[in-house]
Amino acid sequence: MAGTQHGLTRLDQLFKTCIHGKGPSRPFAQTLGRVLPANPVHIKNINHADVIAALDELAQSMGVTENEDGHADAGMTFLGQFVDHDITLDATSALGSRIDPSTIPNVRTPSLDLDCVYGAGPEASPHLYGEGEAEQFLVFGRKDNPRDLARTCAGKALIGDPRNDENILVAQVQAIFIELHNILMSKRVEDGDDAKDIKTCAHEGLPKHVWHDHVSPKLTNFEEVRRFIRLHYQWIVWCELLPAFVQQECLDWALDNHAFGWDAPVMPVEFTGAGYRFGHATTQFEYALTEGADPKGLFATLGFGRRPTSGNIDYAKFFGMNGAVASQKARPVGPKLGMPLLNLPFVHAPIELADIEETLTLDQSRNLALRNMVRDRYTYQLASGQHMAAHLGTHPIDPPAILKAKGITKTPLWFYCLQEAKEKGDGKLTGAGGRLVASVFANLLKRDPTTFLHVPHFKPWHGFKGQPSVLAGMIAYVEAHRGHIQHAKALQCG
């Protein structure tokens, strides 16, 4: 949580705040909220069925059956999904039922703190960790596939957020951070030169008393490794992930401006329900998992079960790395989606919009693009793209022709962000969408005093150098040091 030190339990944080009387005047929001007022559908000369039909026609126009290469490596789509699972989890709202976003709990901490990997730490989330001498190492791997996630006897992944097992690609992003932790814990315990680097980096930007006051001595190695990884993860999100999908001028603007005011929600529903869903549009129709392998359709990569070794990816196929293997690319951000996303195979019931007494057909209910826009208009009642552009000081663009032909004069925010990227951003978020997404991440990094932004002149570790990116260097480091994990077999489960 921003403004707190992660070695301390939440109960201890509460006690300390109460004793010293230094708490904020209002609690740090653990719910979603709005940047702009609710924007219900205004009916004039048409009815709700007409609105849904227009959105359906727009959604149908988005499907494509061929890959198109954009700027970003293919794996960045799934790193983006991993980041989403680190900062947001709405387990309350239901598509088809209107809800006030300020009442929706955000189950994740609104911080780039990797709680989707670490849970609440070895003491509060012991099921994620080993035992005995391995109690500060994360469980990982199975005997049948040492690169799979650790699992229960029922095949459920033992990870901080179960959504990171929903496909085998995001699962293998999760795996990199788990393996990295175990490698660096091994280095820290050995107390060699790498351990000194880890310790020095972990203590940067924090007063000495923080470790004395907030970190249990027995958890010192763990907390140093965790903060070392967090700092690099935060740097990668801001300096590599976001620039792959967002125009740099939007990122610069977000650092220099406070777009939403001091009392705005940390995790606005305009971001969770629209802006950050741009990642759907970067998903390709199909992917090759390894060099020379035939591409597999998107939903051939479904997870939520034990992964055979044939499902292990060659990371160089998804992230640009040195060598002969060329990485696949994500789609450019824009108003096109791989056709599998317009026919979700795991949706088996139609969506009922009780407030307006309309029910989508099953085919409509399986269309992710339509689901996004129906959620926008009838569940969250989000501000339009044009409203967001006015609020953030960018030039608005006209609604797509399909909507204009139906007399609809404003664009659902999610589609607007994609349309902007196509028309004005060269395949990256720009304008209102770019500023919205960049501002939320900038706010997270600014508000949390433990992030890399608050470490003067932070530079990534030299151990992650030698590749085209720090992320690729981290992956290469993990692949080179997999054999250096202490208690590796004891950490395997399932």
C-alpha cells in the first residue's frame, strides 16, 4: 500500500499510525472511484435496444483473423496483464448490473508492489512459501515440469493472484518473478558480491530507521530481495512497458502534472474499466510458443491447470533478446481485436441488463469488445471519450461512423482510447487515453515513497545488462541461473 513500509503487517501499521498520530486525514482508498461524474445513457429518438445494436455493430467491425505487428514485443501484452493483476481486482461488480464504483473494493493493493507474487509475505501467506530453511523462498515448479507454477493436489496454482494462471503466457511472466526471487534469495543467503549489491540497492531511498522499525530481523534477507525486485519491476513498468504502448509525451506530461487532484481515486474506474483495457487490442490471433513451432490460436493457451513441458515457452519468442530467435510482436494499439476475443469460449450464459430489461444473445455475450462497451455504458456509466479529452486538455476526435449513423454523438471511453491510438498515436495510446493511463501509473509511483521514483538517480543492476532491455536482461539472468536456486526440489509442489 502506498505510504506504508512493506515489511510491516497492516495491523502493526495501524498501531504505529495511531500511537504517533501521523496518519492521513482520510484513509488511503481501497475502493475504486471516478475521475468524472457518472454518465448514464441518454435516450433520444432511439431506445436501449438500438444503443446495444449500434455497439454490437461497432464491436463486430473490430474482429481480425490475421496478425499485425505493432511496436511492442508480443510478451509485453502479457506483462501488461500481469501488472493489471498486481494493482486491480474487482471481485464485486457484475456485468449487467449498475454499480457505484466507490463501493467496489479493490482486492489488490493499489501499488506496484508485486503482491500478486508475494501475497502478504511469508508470515501472512505461508502457503506461497517453503518450510524450514526455505521458508523465505517461493514455492515453484512440479516434478513433471520444473518450470510450471507450484500447484495443489487439485492442480490449482499456488500464487498470489489466481488470475496469473488463466493462460500459459501470463503464467510464465509470473514464473520469471518467482524464479528471480528464489535465485536472489540464494545469492543473498550466500552473502557474496551479488548479495552486497542486493542489500545496497534495497536500502537506497529509505531512512535507516525504516529497516530497524519496520522489518523483523529474521526477515531482513527476504525484505532486501523483495525491495530489490520491486524497484526493478517498477522501473520496467514505467521505462519499458508503458513506452511500448503509450506515447512518451503522455508519460512526460503525467510526471509533470497532477491530472486528477489530491483527493481523486487512486484507482479510477475510467482506468480499470476502459483505459487500461487497451491490452485486449494488442493480443494477436495466434502465437508460436517456441522457435520453429506451429502457431497456436489464442485460446489454445488456456491455463488453470497443470502445464505440460510442451507448453513451456521460449522467452525469446515473446521478448526481444540477443541471439538468432526473433521475437513475435504485439498488435498495434487500435480498434481491432483478434477474432478469438469476439467469441469467448468460456462464456456460457447470456448477459441480462436488468435495469433496462434487455438481454444480450449468447453470441453477443461472448464478444469481448461488446462486453467492454456494455460494461462502460450500463454497469459503470463512464464518461465518454470526448468528456475525458475535455477534462485532460486534449483535442477530441469524432465518434466512429457506425455510431454517428445511429445518432450517437459520444464514444465509449474504451473504444475512444483505441481510436485515438489508430488515428493520432501511430499504434500507441495518445491524447486522452494516453494521459489517463500514464497519469494513474505516475500517481501510484509518486504516492508510494518506496518506489524507484524516490531513489535518487536509480539505475538498474548491472546483472541485468547485456540485452536489448532490462526486462530481457532479467529474463536472461533467470535462465542463466536456474540451477543456482537453493532447496529447488523441496519447493516443488503438485
